[in-house]
Amino acid sequence: MPEPVELDPEDAKLVVLARAARARNNAAEGAAVRDDTGRTYAATTVALSSLSVSALQAAVVVAVASGASGLEAAAIVSSEAVVHGDDLAVVAEIGPGASVVFADPDGLVHRVVDAGS
């Protein structure tokens, strides 16, 4: 089992927000992003018959719709260990240097990657 990753308090807050969104909606994934002004946005997976959006994509949409012009960091909370390229791409498009934190439903952080990689 990999060693847990220590986060700074602001990134740890994103994990808490993502966990809360996931639990509140009983969703497969929860995500949160922090824009370049420090504002945070959280969302969950959207799975409708006519629309399917990952939690991270939904969080970025909320941020952009609220006026964010850049992202500093993001967090995904999921029981899935897969990193979807589409999720990283949407973060990299608005926040090329943003870090993305991956945590399990208990909040244990398993890795942090650069959205541009």
C-alpha cells in the first residue's frame, strides 16, 4: 500500500469539500477545484440518460460559469483508482500548472499529479 501524501491546508480543504459533495449526493465521485483567486467549487458526477459528466469536469464548469479564469488546484475523491485523461485535460486547459489530488472515499490521498502531465 502506498504511503499517504501530506497536503498543505488549502489542498486538504479541497479533499474535504470533494468528500462532502460525494457523500451529500451519494455519488460515485466528488470533486473540488480552487481558482486563482482562492475561491472553491465542488461538484459530483452527473449521470443522466442524456448527459454524463465526471465530478471534476462538473466542478470546472461551475468554476468557469462563476467567472474563474484560472485554476490552482483540484481534488477528486473516488473509489476508482483510474485517472481519466479527459479530467486532467479539462483542468489543464484552464489551469496548466494546477495540481490534481486523488483521494479515496475515506480522504486518504494516494497521489498528486500535475494537470498538464
